[in-house]
Amino acid sequence: MKRFILSSVIALSASNTMAMENSFYLKSSYGKVDTDVSSQEAQELFGTKLSDPNGWSLTLGYRFNNFLAIEGGYADLGEAEAKKSDNDVIPDMNGTYYYDYSYKAVLNAQTKMLGMFLSTDVSKNFYAGIRAGYQTWDAELKRKGNFNAKYEWNDDFSQVFDDISYNESLANSESTDGSDLYYGVSAGWSYNNWSLSLEHTIFEMDEQKPSLSSLGLTYNF
């Protein structure tokens, strides 16, 4: 499938003889990211739910005709966060136990894309289409946390005569990368050299399939 997409792009580039006005276009988009991490998976990995961040993309395209284009771009899928904190004071017969902790995990991903966009006639006011291509991506997970605990022993008059404290900090990160397919749908409205579109794009990244639902603004030149 990957070879087919790239071969199609090369073949169309070599065989194209049609000249168009405004053959090139530049598009920026901004929207909401679905990390494709379920609540159960997030609970197992982070101990709490993972937020759905905002993401953006920038795309440069070339139209062979009113129906077919080749495009390349970059997408930043934002920073999804998982946060958890708590504190408590627990008395018992011999003293008092104090603790507090905080934990934060941040997952971010970026991707570079090359693919094709097949649509209805983009010279009309309204158009719709599908896109598919090949991407190279990288993702990073950062974790940071602190845990503090203290136990105070009391005498018969509730005076503290001894205590013990415990402190622990956590800070690490791990990264991964790969190459996979991406695909999506788009519907837009054109006026002169500008167009506004609603888009939904899915990025395959190993076993996860994060997606970006966005509003795009395109300038044709």
C-alpha cells in the first residue's frame, strides 16, 4: 500500500500535462486531537485519565487538476496530560501519619506527511474529498512525580517525641518513532483564492490511531 501511494504520486507527476491557475496551495489547520488511548488504558498506564489536547498542521500542496493534488506537510498532535495529586492526615493511637503526592505524565507526537488528495471539483464553491499517504512520526512520554510522607509518634500528653520522614521523586522519559499510513476526509467552501474546510485525519502509529479533527484555512496561489 505504501509503495502504491508513492508510485502513484511519481507517475502522476511525470504524466501530468495540464496547466492550472493557482496550482499551489498552502493550508494551516487547528483543532482537537483524540489520542486513541482508552480510559482503561490510561488508568493502567498513568493512574488517571489522559486529556485530549489541541493540535495543528501545515500543508503545502500542488494540484494536477481540479480533482487531484499531491501534498506534504507537518502535524503537531499537541501534549496530552495525565495529572493526579492527593494529601491526607491520618491519626492513630500512637501518632499521626501525613502524606502528599503529585504525578504528571505528558504524551506528545509529531508527524511529517506525503500523500494525495482526491476531491470533487475544487473550482466550485463547495467541495469534498479524501486524502491518504505515508508519514514518519515520533512520540515522547515524560513522567514526573513527588511523594512525601511523615509519621509522628506522640507521648501520653499528645506531644511529638519522635518522627520519621520519607521523600521520593520520579522523573523519566521515553520516545518511539516509526513510519505508517495516514488518511482522512475533508469538506470545504471556496471563495476567490481562499477556502475554509472541516477535516478529520487519522494517523496510524503502531497500535494507536490518534486523530485530528480540525478547521483548515487554505490560500491558493
